[in-house]
Amino acid sequence: MKIVSSQLLSWIEAWENRNVHLYLSFYSKNFKDPKRSRQRWEAYRRQSLEVSSHISVQISNIKINKIKNTINVTFIQKYKSNRISDIGEKELIWKKEGNNWRVIKESWDPI
């Protein structure tokens, strides 16, 4: 589970640095977004990262649980950029693919 905590911090760093390629590499090709297809989700994320600046992502109350062959990570996320600011509970579900852990599902609820 330590590897997923390290991946989580790298995911945040890629997001804050607007490194689109690295950020998207944390997501499985089988990633499912509840609102849009993988292709539309990826296009949405690319555009969002390209038009935002000064991104800050702070997390707290991290809980990590291994369930069968996945690791569920929940935390409180404070997001801020030049365009938007919000706070909510995020859940990332990671699954091992080859030698890497990748996000297969993500949810966020405002608080």
C-alpha cells in the first residue's frame, strides 16, 4: 500500500505542474468516468489542465483500504486554481496493471 501512497503524491504533483501526459498516465486504459466516455473524459481533462494555472491540490484525512485486488484511497481534497476553488471528498480506486498501480475509478463529492 506504500506504493499507492507514493503514486498518490506523484499524481498530485503531475496535476499541480499541469503535466498532462504524466497526469493521464496514472489512469488505467480501462478507467470509467460516470459522466462521459474515456475519450471524452481524457479530452476534458487535457483542456482543463491546459486552461488552468496556479493549481494547488491539498489532501487530508487519507484512508487507504485494500479490497481484493484493488486499493481504495479516500481523502479530503482542497483544489484551487486561477479558475475554480472547491473542497470535497475524493475516492480513487487503484488496481495493479503489470508492474504499475493505475486509477480505474474516481469519484468526488463536495462538502
